[in-house]
Amino acid sequence: MEPRLFRLVPGSLGPRRDFRITVGLREGWEAEGRVYDVSEAVRCARAWMRRRVEAGQPALSGMFTRGEVTYAWRKDDGAVGSDREPVAIFTGEAVHAYLGHLPDAEIEAMLNELAGELGAALGQERLYVAFGDRTWILDCGAE
């Protein structure tokens, strides 16, 4: 097989703007909460993407992986607790060729919108979002 020559796609070179949304797959805060499959997060994200594109709006694309968040905390009595939780991680880049014309604020708004839909579909109160060199937490629980 002869090697293929790849060329730079015009308009595709630009600053890297990677993103990540991490959403829990276990509903609620208790160990007995329902555990969703990552395919349910994929289904939710694809529906969000289709709705946006059908409305003539840009959409993010990326990939889902399953992971586990592990953490520890100090209890009221001074003892230390730890736990782990399954998560879905949606990662991607706001590729310059497709989304380079959008300001960061629009990408952030799309991330927040998608994260909110994922959180609602998977019974979550807290979502973790990263974009470029920034991170933030979205919470729909206590004010």
C-alpha cells in the first residue's frame, strides 16, 4: 500500500480550546442510588446535538468515556471517610475549522447547557466543567 499524503485543511489551524464535562452516573448521594450506563449520557448528548443542529445552531462534538471519581473527606467526628463514584466524561475540542468563529463565552454557554441536560437526565445535582484553562462547578441543589 502506498502512503497517502495528508495536507492541512484550510481554516483548520487555530488555538486549542479543549473541554470536559464530568457527570456522575450514580443518582443522588447515597450508595443505593440508581447507577446509569454511560450509553444513557451518550443518548442525551446526541439528542441535544440534533436539536441544536436542527435549529441552525452550532453544537459541540466529542467522546464519552466511563471513569471513577475517588475522594476523601473529614467527618464531623474527626474520622476520615472515602468513597468512589462512577462518572461519564465528555471530552472534546471546539475545533477551529467548525467553531473557531465562536467566542469563548458561547462555547461556555453550550457546555453549561449540555451539562445541565446531562445532569437532569442522570439525576445529578452537581456537575464539573472545564474549558481551556478554566474550570467551574454547576449545582442545582442548595442555594
